[in-house]
Amino acid sequence: MSFAEVVSSLPQLSRTERIRLLQHLVTEIARAEGVGLVDGAAYPVWTPLGSTDAANALLQAIHKEEAR
């Protein structure tokens, strides 16, 4: 099955099936990268929320782009 066929079939899946598919893909990618994921474990994800340095860097990049 091609990527396009997989993507076009996604709307036919229920929300639960799409989440299970996502979990399966993440597990497969982690396995291919040699990362061991444990069922039920919590994994921290970095977010720029509360990071003023990241917000300022983004704002500067936006202003620089607008000035062009």
C-alpha cells in the first residue's frame, strides 16, 4: 500500500483507530532508532511554554523576516 493510499484511508478510521495507528508508528520508529519505550511510562516533552528566551528568539526572527 502506498503512502497516498494510507493517508486517503485515514478519514475512514475511528478516532480510536487513528490513535492506535499513531502509537504503532511511534513504537516502530522508536524501535528502528534503538529507543526502548515502555508501555505506560511517561516521557517528558520539551515545550517553549514559559521560555522567554525562545519567545524572544522567535519574535526577533519574525521581525527580521518582516523587514525584508
